[in-house]
Amino acid sequence: MFSRGPRLYCHVRYGPPEDDITIPPSGTPTALLPSNNGKTVNKLQQELLDFTAGCLDFFTGDLDRPCDPTVDLARSSSSSLRCGIRRGHPRWQARDEHAAFAAAAAASPSSSAANADSQQLIDFKSALKDPTVLPGWLPDRSPCGYTGVSCKSSRVASIELTSLSLSTDFHSVSSHLLTLEFLESLSLTSANISGALAFPSGSKCSAVLSSLDLSGNALSGPISDIANLGPCQNLKVLNFSGNNLTYSVQESVAAAAAASTGLKGLENLQVLDLSFNKISGSNVNVSWVLSGGCDAMTHLSLRWNKLTGDVDVSSCKQLQYLDISENNISVSVPSLGDCSALEYLDVSSNRFYGDIGSAVSACSQLSFLNLSNNHFSGLIPSLPTKNLRFLYLSRNGFQGEIPPSLAEVCPGLVELDLSQNNLSGVIPASFSSCYALQSIDLSNNNFSGELPMNLFMKMSKVRKLALSFNHFAGSLPVSLSNLTSLEILDLSSNDLYGMIPSGLCQDPMNSLKELHLQNNQFVGSIPPALSNCSQLVSLDLSFNYLKGQIPSSLGSLSKLQDLIILLNEFNGERAQELMYIQTLENLILDFNELTGAIPSGLRNCTNLNWISLSNNHLNGEIPGWIGQLSNLAILKLSNNTFSGRIPPELGDSRSLIWLDLNSNLLSGSIPPELFKESGNIEVKLKNDKRYAYIKHDGSKGCHGAGNLLEFAGIRPEKMNRISTRVYNGVIQPNFKNNGSMIFLDISYNMLSGSIPKEIGSMLYLYVLNLGHNNISGPIPPEIGDLHTVNILDLSNNELEGVIPETLSKLSQLTEIDLSNNRLTGSIPQNGQLGTFLASSFSNNTGLCGIPLSPCGPDPASSANSEHQKSHRRQASLARSVAMGLLFSLFFIFGLMFGLFLKLNRCTKLSCSVRSLYGSSTCRASV
């Protein structure tokens, strides 16, 4: 090997020693170059590149990189290529270590045992569908150097392979890994392990195995199979969460017999996690899991299964952590016994209904208690308060005032959630001792009185203050600015009034990220100083009586994502400065009095997900650059005075699922390019928002198919400011990246030309409204390909020709309107077109057939008339009954809306709305 002074050189041997050539590393000064037998450096470099292209690393067998200062290349006299590694380089040392390992393995019994470990790991690798996922696991290497493997005294003690697609079954794991003699811990989380929990007959589990984590895999079979791990008698931690373990009464008698013994043989378990499986059945309960004994158990999680039976952990004296949330348990209360060691208890999202205060009275060490979403009722019970830090009582039926005993929890309480109960009265003054509170949620109750600011001022660490949907009254105090740690302030749907204080964020150290003041009675303008809330992410001032212009200072809110100020009285042109908020995702300004054109600067807001400017006085043309907003899912520009054509560029968007341009002055033809991305649409819509879909019935002053509003924090009874019927739900399309629009409404414009056949490519479309335009030509047969369409309105146009037979395939239709056109011929009698009312086809002078008059004097048609009418009555009745079910498909695949309420007055739109369910009565609910 070659070295000259401090510099290293690649040494190439062409044959005899006198032909040796030395190649310097790059960057070597010419003066320091060694003699190279007359060969020029450039030529040598080219020869070296040619040479190393086929050079194999003698140790790993991989292609080596071009020559570098640590690698010596040599060419034997036989002209065969090989690579050498400079002695002293770490890779040389690694080679020596592996050589030593191989020699030692043949020399001593203990090393032979280590070699056996290596062989078991290699056997496991060989059993994988794709062994290349463990490239470093090689036979001639020490297993202690394998990826994810740790050793003690040269023996494999721990294996951790997380989020690797091993794609094997549990049998391979139990055969090759669990049997490693000195294995103490095995973790194969999210590694695509499948199959049943079978242990090879005659195999011995490692006597020192204490922890087994196979969470997040695809293990299946009955939970009774867990008992097959009985040979692993030293197991203390067992995590099978996030698998497909089941229990069914249809299981074999043998499995049922095994189940009767519970987890016998695993009495030393301290931690057992079976959460997020599919354990269900009326005979499965927590007691079965513990029937083998739980003297050592400290942690038990059965969350998110379908357990229904008793909960008795009274024998688990050492239990510190118990999570049985998200099940179907419907007993009175869990039996906790002497729970003096219990620190964490989560029974949320079940059906418990009894005296929970008595059940937890002995749990003196509780620091976390979650009773949310059960059927508890009455007064809030006395609870162990000594160590309580986190208390969640939301979504129950607790009523009355907050008891004074709850104040005893205050000194150490960090989070308190009493939301969605029937609590009333005022917030007790004793809460002033809650100085450690960081989150308090009292929303959706009946608390009243003025905001107790003196009390809140004592909570200097509070980060979340949620008081929405109560009856707090009075003005908004400027002293809120003193809560510099406050990040979320939600006062929506109360009875607050007056002006929004300009000093709300006057302290430069303020931390406010979310400000929700919607659905109150605030007046005046948005204070420009609101821009001092520099950390603001979400601002919602909807459903108030604010007026004036949107202040340009809001453009400095560089972190703002949601600007929602619909249904106020703002006027003037929109602030151009909004273009500087490049984080903006939702811009919702409906139902104001804004004027002017869409600011061109919004094209810089490339994160925009929802643009909603309907029911204003905006004008000008719809800019084509909107189609370049790759994240835009909802575009609502209805009820304005936009003119010009529909820009074809809107079809460039691969996220657009909701396009509402109704009630404008748009002209020209429908561009076929609008549908060119159908089949490629990818939904980029946030799923954590509440929406209200307001369906119109087309009466005077209320045009289009309906309106979509962001609905969070709005009381249903306040919707009478815009409409009379509301369908509340969440937008949740079922496609990922192969979808199309789900809502297209371009009615009440001045569009002409024909309906492009490309419209039939929108395979996920649920609402199509082209009515009240000047569209001519035939109805394209491709509309029959819209198999999911629920509402189809082509009325009040100049359409002509026959109704295509393909429309008979639209089995999901709940409403159709082809009236007021020039259609001729017979209405197709296949499918359900004949089950709709005659008004759906009226004022087409050449149209005939059920539900209109018969076509011509043909006796056969008269003979079948009564039969067809009877069929129509039956189908119509069936459609009326099924209408809600049909539209529920719209919820599942598009808008998952449930009937929310009926109101009787409209002041903003002066329109009436008809129930999609054909009912004139709707139950009001919140």
C-alpha cells in the first residue's frame, strides 16, 4: 500500500512493480505530484475512471466509488480487478473484526452460540418476501452489527425494526426471533407482520424475553391465541395494539375453551395493550382478559374495540393505567375496587351511566380522569382531588351549577373540560385558585352573566379559553390582552355586544393564534390594531353586524390561514394587502356588500383551499389564474355581477371539487376544458371543519342549487338571517386522486352554446345545475354516465331533441328538472324518470309519456296506461321514502350532511327552502 508523507494516493499496478502508477487525490498541487513514469495526470485520471468503473469492493461485493484518498486500487498481473482498502481505514478495521468473528466462531463454544444467533437472524431474513429490506444482515458479519440489533456479551439481546415492510407472518417471527436464547426485547412495530399468533410446537421462547411489541401490524385470529405465548413466561410488556385480533361467538369450541382460561401463563405481565383491534361480542369483557390473574399488571389498554361486558379490575391492586375508552360498554360503572395505585383512568366514549363518584372515590392517586361521552347525569359528583391534573367530563348529561368541591381540584389542575353538558349558573369565584390551568373548555352549556375577567386574570398560564355556545353577555373587555399565554379564545355564539376592543393584542408578547367571535352582536368596524395579533392563524368574525372596510393592516398577519367574516355589513373593495398573506387557506367573505373585482394579488396566495365570495356586489371577469391555485377545492362566486366567459383555465385545477358561479352575468359557452382534469382530482380539503349546506328550492330571490357555508360556532336559530333549511355536516369525498367535481352550479347566467359531452366525465358529481341560461342543442347522452348525480337541473334553456335513453341509468336521482325547454319525443320509461312529477318535464311542447300525456293514439299505450300509472305511484312512494337514503350517498361520497333544522324566515335572501327528504317538519337540534 502506498502513502507519501501526510498525503494518501491511489496506487494502481498494471503488472510488474516497475509499472506501478500513483494517482493523487483531487486538489493536490502540481508541485507535489509524484513521478508517474511519464504519464500525464489527465490521462491517468481518465484511465482511473475507466478502471474503477468495474472495480468491486472485495469485502461487500458492491461497486466501489471512484478512487478516493482512502482506497488503494491494484491490478494483478493476471489483469483481474479487485479493490483494496488502505490499512488503518475504518473499513479495514471492520474487515478485521468480521474476520476475527468468523475465526472465533470456529474456535469456542460461546462463539458458536453467537454464530447460532447469526444463523437464526439470517434464516429470518431468508423467510422474508423481500430480503433486500435488511441489506446489512450478511452471514459473514457479526449479528451485533446488524441494523436494529443490540447485543450483550456478544449475544443478541434486543431487536428493533420499526416501519420496515418485512411482509412476513408471525410464524416466522416466533420460529426465528422469539427463540433467540438471550433475547430480552423484540419490537417490530408497523412492519407488516400478519397471520395468527401461533407458536411452533416444541419451540422454546427466550427465558429472558420481557418485552414484545408488535403494534401496528396485521395480526389476526382470536384473542385466545395470545395464550400461545405462555412459553414466554418472563414477558412483562406485551403490545398488540393496532392489529386485527378478534373474538366471535362463532369461534370453534376449542378456541372458546382456550378463551375461558384467559391469558393463563402470562401472569407476570405488567403492561398489556390490545387497543385498536376488532375485539367484539356480547361475551367478551375486560374480566376475560384478566382471568389468568393480574397481580403484577400496572398498565392495561383496551381502547377502541367493541367490548360490551362487565369491567372488573378490582383484583389488579398494582394497576396504575387503565384505558377502556371507545368501546360499547353499557354497564353502570367500572368495578375498580381498591384503586389506590391508579393514576390514569380513561372510560370515555362508552355508555356508563351510574354513580361514577363512588366508583373512583378510592382512587386517591388519580392525576388523569376522562369520563367524556358517556351517559352520566345529575350533578357533578365529588371526585378525588388531591393529585388530579387532567379532568374531562364533556358530552354527558351533567346539570346544575359547578359544585364548590370542584374548586378543590384547582391548585394543581392543568386541563378542565366540562363542555357539552347542561350546566348553568355562573363560573364560581372559587375558580380563582385555578392558577395552573392551561386549558378550560366550558362550551355548549347554559352559563350566563358577564365574562368573569377578574377570575380569568388569575389564570396566567391559560392557553385555551373556550366559552362558546353559552349566554355570556356584556362587552369584550380589553383586559383579555393581559393573558399573554392565551393561544385560543373562543367566545362564539354568546350574547356579547359592543365593539371589538382595539387593544386586544396590545401586549407585544401576546400569543393569540385563534380568535373566534362569530355569532354575537358586535358592531362597528374591525380595529386595524388587530394586526398586532401577529401569531394569529384563524380569525372568525362571522354573523355579527360589523361594517366598514376590511382593514388593510390585516395583510401583515403573516401566519393567518383562516379569514372568515361572512354575513356582516362590510363594504368597499377587498383589501389588496391580503395578497401578502401567503399562508392563507380559507377566505370566506360571503353575504357582505363588497364591491370591485377579484384582486389579482390573490394569485400569490398559493395555499388557498377555499375562496368564498358569494352574495356580494363584485364585478368584472373571473380571472383565469384561479386555475393555477393547485390547492383550491372550493370556489364560490355566486350572486354577484361577474361578466364575461367562464375561464377554461379553471379546468387546470386538480383539487377543485365545488364550483358555484350561479346568478351572475356570465356569457359564452361552457368550456369543455373545464372538465379535463376529471379522473385526476385530488382532494386537499381539511376535514376538521363544520359546514352547513343550504339547499334552495328555486323560488324567487333564491337561485341556484344551494349554498355551502363554514358553520363552526353558529347557533342554528341564527341561520334565519340567510335561509330556512340547513343541512349540517362535513365535506368528505371518498376519492383520493382519481376524482372529479362533486358540485357544479352555473345556473342563472347568460350562457349559450351546447352542453359539452365532456361533462359526462365527472364520475363523482352529485349536483349539476345548468338551468336558467340560453343553452341550446341536444342533451348529450354522456350525462347518463353521471351515475352518482342526485340533483340534475337543465331547466329554462333552449334544449331540443329527445331525452337520451342513457338518463334512465341515473339511479341515484332525487330531483330532476328538464322543464321549459324544447324537448320532444317520449320520456324514457326505463329507470325512474317516469316516477317524477309532471312539473319536472312541463313546458316542452313536443314531450310526451309518463308522467305527461301519453304519446299518440296507440291502443297499446292506453292499455298499459293504468299499469304504468300504478308503477309510477309505487315508484314515487318508494322514491319519497328512499330520498333521504339516496341523498345519504351524497354525504358518504361527497357531502356527509344530516338534516339539521327548519326555520321559517329569511331576511337576507328572501327565499324558501324545501327539504331534501320531502318533509315539511324537521327536528331542531344542536
